[in-house]
Amino acid sequence: MPMSSLKKVVYLVSLVVLAMLHSSFNAASLFVTEETEADALLNWKASLQNETQSHLTSWTLLHNATNSSSNQNTSSIPCSWSGITCNQAGSVISLDLTNSGLKGTLHEFSFPSLPNLAYVDLSMNELFGTIPIEISGLSKLIYLDLSFNKLSGEMPPEIRLLTNLEALRLGNLKSLNSLRLQTNNLSGSIPSSLGALSNLSFLHLFNNQLSGTIPKELGNLKSITSLQLGRNHLNGTVPVSLGNLSHLELLFLRDNQLFGPIPQEIGNLMKLVVLQLDTNHFTGLLPQNLCQSGSLRNFTAYDNHLIGPIPKTLRNCMSLTRVRLERNQLFGNISEDFGAYSKLKFMDLSYNRFYGEISNNWSRCPQLTALRIAGNNITGGIPLVIGDSIQLQLLDLAFNQLSLNSLRLQTNNLSGSIPSSLGALSNLSFLHLFNNQLSGTIPKELGNLKSITSLQLGRNHLNGTVPVSLGNLSHLELLFLRDNQLFGPIPQEIGNLMKLVVLQLDTNHFTGLLPQNLCQSGSLRNFTAYDNHLIGPIPKTLRNCMSLTRVRLERNQLFGNISEDFGAYSKLKFMDLSYNRFYGEISNNWSRCPQLTALRIAGNNITGGIPLVIGDSIQLQLLDLAFNQLVGELPKEFGKLTSLLELMLNGNQLSGDIPLELGLLTNLEYLDLSTNKFTNSIPKNVGTLLKLNYLNMSNNKFSQGIPVELCNLAHLSQLDLSYNLLERDIPSQIHKMQSLEVLNVSHNKLSGFIPIAFEKMRGLSDVDISFNELEGPLPNSKAFQNAPVEALRHNKGLCGNVTGLQPCVVGKHISKKEHKIIFPLLGALSLVLVFLIIFIVLQRKRRDPQKIQANGMDREEVFTISYFDGRMMFQEIIELKCYQDELHFPRAIHSLTRARKDRII
């Protein structure tokens, strides 16, 4: 038994020792593994170019020392480094350094030293060189992403040894569903072993340096949905086996050196959405069953050597959004080959051999933004319905055989420059491109359009100078260049256009003189050149142009004597010379323009008075002579202008009374007489101008009160009477102006209370009553309550709940209406009291007739009392007049009556 016990003890001790040795061995092993992984990572970091090592600042043994001093487990290193993830045992399993700015190679990366790596993402860096063979030693690797680097050389075939790889994908990787190596410098051929990746859904090798043929084994990728091999140096023919990829949605073979026919089997890909075959050397026909399932959206096969017609299935493919077949040798009747596509946005059939006429169907493509059919054998004209393609931004029909008479593409969203090839359309009569987004210069080739009568390029973003060649368009009648960014001088050759009827050059940056021969043929009717930087005098030919109906030259720097520059024009309807540098006096000739409806000469240096004959222009609806130096009185002949809608005479030195005849202008809607020297009162008959919407008589010397008649202007929205000498009250009838929004009566001598009637004016939003002698409370109106203190200041005693004003004392002021109630009531009360006193005296006399002597004394006492009481009543009634609380007024009267009765009794 003792021996047996000893054996048990020895056995137990041995177990403990073995356990301790095993634990020590595991710890040592873990430490060695961790140290090996750290060294491997640090060695690779050291191999990177110096300027990129800063992105891995946490990769350092100093970090380890810090952790040790903090009593942390050293197994957390390199687990705490950026981009590193470890398992529970402390071994590195993930390396994620995507987009970290790393620059270097993978040659010093000791992949075998990190045997547990399962996830590696080094994408979007600047790694270069070849992919090391040693990467195949990562037997646990599931995800490998090296895309968007500068790796070169061949893909090592040893990658097939990564049997657990699911997302990087080479060799016999049965689990792989995505292989993305696009945008590197990979070279060599595509391994045929990729065809064994039966679960592969994405194979992206585009934008590399791959060469050789496309392996036919790729046709075994039964699960693939996206095959992108474009932008390489692949050659040979496309394997027929690709027609077996029944799940394929995206096939990119563009930008290679592939040749031969496109396999007809491609037409069997029922789920195909995007097919890009462009920029190769394909020959033969397009696949005849292309888009038979109706799923194809984007099809590009441009820059090949394809021939033949468009397949019927493609013509009927309603899912199409983008088609590019330019620069082939395709042919067919273009009016039959394509129909109406509800989703089509871009179509390019340029430089093929299509013939026929342009179909109306293009107008039935509501989303079409670009249509290019240049360089074919298209005949006929451009259908008018093309204008219905309102989303169209690009239309190229150049180099065809169009017998084009009219090209009307106005009011679309066309962008880009105007094709110089349009100059070859020798039969073109109408070229309308206005109201688009066109930019660039006007092609000088447009000067070759010998038959053109209407050239409309306005409302675009055209710049540069106007080509001199436009002066060759001898049949031109309408030239619209308005609303662009054209600059430089207007070509003098424009004056040679003998048939020109309408010339619109406004809203540009033109400089220099007007063409000197403008309207030398006498055909010009409509000429607009406003909002430019033109200088100089009006050409003599334009001054003598009797055909003019409309002239707008405002906002330039033109000059000359206005009394000489324009004469009598029998057809003139609209003339605007405002804001130039014309001088002189207003000519009597304007009265000899029988059809003149608008005359604007504001903002010049016009002097003298307004001619009396202005009243003969009975068709005038608008007269603007503002901001000149006119003097004298306003002619009473203005009363003849009964058609006048707008009259602006502000900013002159006119003086005297406003003629009463102004009240005859009953159609007037806008009247501005401000900033003159008018005197005396505002005529009452201004209140008969019932259509007025705007009235400004500010900054004059009008005196007396505001005429009550102005309150009849029910349509007036703005009234400005500021800076005058007006006095008295603001009329209480002002509430009748229910359309009034803005009122300015500042800087006058108005007095009294502000009418409470303002509270009925719901539309009033802006008031200015400053610098007057007004007093009392502000009306409970939004316009007054929200007014800034600047619009209320400098008055006699305004009060109210507005910042900057004193608050009102309740009941301090009693309105005139209240006075009208109080005084009659007090008078009646006084009479009642007098009669009551007399009645009481008589009653007493009858009651005691024997005491006559005593009565004498009593009578004296009674009259003394009545006199005394009357005096007291008078004082109290006067005090009642200023009773502070109007709500208690009836109660005060009642109390006063009882007091007098008691005192008399």
C-alpha cells in the first residue's frame, strides 16, 4: 500500500509537470508565431517607398513596448496595428489596406509567415511589379483583392492552389464567385483554367495588358452574369461557346483586336442587358436574334467592319436606351429600320450606308437627347415633327443628301457648337436654332447659305464675333442673334443686306458703331440692339428709314442731337432710346408718328420743355421722359392722350401746377411725377384716375392736404407722396383703398391722429410716416405693428407696441367720434338737471306758501345752492371729458347724475 500511494503521487506530479511544460510550449509557440508575423509585416513595410510608410505609423515595435509597460498581453501585437485583424489566438487573419496610398511591390511580403490569412484587400493603391508565386501558400485565403493597382507580368498559375478562395479566383477554385483584377497592368494570356470556376458570377479583367485569344473554356462558366474583358490586347475570334452563358447580363469585349464575325449564338443570350463590341475588327453581319428577349438596353458596336441590315429583332427592341453603330458599313432603309422607342436616349448611326428619308418616328422617342445620322445617303427633308423632340440636345445630320429647305430645331436643349457643315445646305431657307444651349462661335460657313431668308440663332450661349460672311446672305430677311455672348463690332457688311426686315442684336456685348448703311434699302422694320456697349451717332440711313415700326436701342452709349436724329415715321409704333447720351430738345416730329404707341427717351441729356404738340400723339400708351433735364410746366394738352397707360416724367425740373386736364387720362395705370418742382395742391381730379395701380408724386413742393378724392383709387397698390409740404390730417376715408400695399407719406407736415380706418386695410404691408407731426396710437394693423422704427420716427407723439416708441397710456386719447357722442350727451344732461332744479323749487313753493319771508331767504339759499352746484357740475363735466377709461363712461354719467340729485335734494 505505501508503494502504491507513492506511485500515485509520482504520477500526479508527472501530470502537473507535463501540463506546465505543455502550457509553456504553447506560450512559446504563440510568441514565436506572433513575433514571426510582426517581423514579416515590418519587413514588407520597410520595403515600401519612404513617402508611403507614413500611412502605417502604427506598425512599430514601440507600440509593443508601450503595451507591455501597460501590462497588456503582448499577444495583441500586431493585432492592434491599423488594417490588421487577429483571431482569438492572436494570429493575423485579415489585412485590409484598401486605398492607403501604398507604393511598392509585393516581393518582400512573406506570405508563408502569415499562414492564417483569410482576407487580403490591397486594392486602390500604387503597388507595382508581379504577383508573387508565394501568395499560393495562403491555404486559408478566402478573399483576395488586388484591383486598381499597377501590377504587371503574368498571373501565376499557382494561384489555382488557393482552394478555399471565394473572391479572387483562379485555377480549380470551385467556390469562387467573383474575380476582379481590372485596371492593373496584368499581361500574358487569360488562363483557360478559369473555365473550371463553375460558381463564378463576375470575371472582370478589363483595362489590363492581357493578350492572346479568349479561351473557349470560358463558355463553361454557367453561373456568370458579368464578363468584362475590354481594353486589353486580346485577338482572335470570339468563341462560339460564349453563346452558352445563359445567365450573362453584361458582356464587354470593347477596345481589343478581335476579328471575324460576331457569333450568331450571342443572339441566344436571353438575359443580356449590355453588349459592348466596339473598337475591334469584327466583320460580317450583326447577330440576327439580337434582343429577341427584349432585355437589351445598351448596344455598342461602332468602329468595326460590320455589314448588312439591322436585324429585325433589334429594330423592334423597345428596351433600348443607347445604341452606337457608327463607322461601319451597315445599310438599309432608315425610315424602316428604327421605330418609336420610349426609353431611347442616344442613337448614333453615322457614317454607314443607310438610305431613305428621316422618319417621323424619331419624334416619338420622348427621352431622346442625341441623334446622329451624319455621313449616310439620307434624302428628303427634315420632318417638322422633329421639333417635338424637346429633350434633344444633339442632332447631327451632316453629310447626307438632304434637299433641305427648312431646319427648325428651336426651343430644345441642344448643346455643343453649331456644325460648320450646315453651310453646305445650299437650298436652306430657314435655319432656326434659337432657344437652346448651343455654345461656341457662329461658323463663317453659314455665309454660304445663299438661299436663306431666316437665320435665328438667338437665346443660346454663342460667343465670339459675328462672321463678316453673313453680309453675303443677299436673301436674308430675318437675322436673330439676340441673347448670346457675342462681342466685338457689328460687321458693317450687315448694312448690305438689302432685304433685311428684322434685325435683333440685343443683349450681347457688341461694341463700336452701328452699321453705317443700315436700312439703305428702306425695308428694315424691326431693329433691336439694346443692352450692348455701342457708341457713336445714329446712322443717317437709319434716321431716314421710313419703314421702321419698332426700334429699341436703350442702354448703350449712343449719342447725337435727338431733335435731328429722328423724323416723322408713318409706321413707327415703338421707340426706345433710353439711357444713352442723346442731347437736344424733344422734336415736334414725334407728333407726326400717327401709329406711335410707346416713346421712351429716359436717362439722356434732353433739355427744354415738353412740346405742346405731344398731345397730337393720340395713340400713345406709354411715355417715358424720366431722368432728363426738362423744364417748364406740364402742358394741358396731355389731356388729349386718353389712351395713355403709363406716364413717367420723374427726375426732371418740371414746375408749376399739375393741369386739371390730367384727370382726363382715365386709362392711366402708372403715373410717376416724382423728383420735380411741382407746387400748390395735388389736383382733386387725380382721384378720377380709377385704373391707377402706381402713383408717385414724391420729392416735389405740393402743399395743403392730401385730397380726400385720392381715396377713390381702389386699384392703387403703391402710393408715394413723400418729401413734399403736405399738411393736415391723413383722410380717414383711406380705408377705401383696399388694394394699397405700399404707402409712403414721410417728410411732410401731416398732423393729427392716424386714422383707425387703417385697421380695415388688410393688404397694406409697407408704410412710412416718418418726419411728420402725427400723434396718438398706431393702428392695430400689420403694416404699422411690423414697421421699423425708422418708418415712424420724428413725429409729434406717436405711441404703440413698436420697438422705439413709447407705449400708449390707456384712455389718454379720445377720438373725434367719441367727442361727437360725449358733448351732445353732456348738453342733454345739463338741461335735464336745470329743469329738475326748477321743478324742485316750484314744488317747495307750493308746499309752504305761508313762509314767504322765509322763502325769500330760502330762494336765495336755493339759488346759491344751484349756482354752487352748477359750478361744481361744470367742473366735473369738464373733467369727465378726459375720463380715462371709455369703457366706464356710462357708469360715470350715472354716478354723476345720482350725485347731483342727492346734493339738490
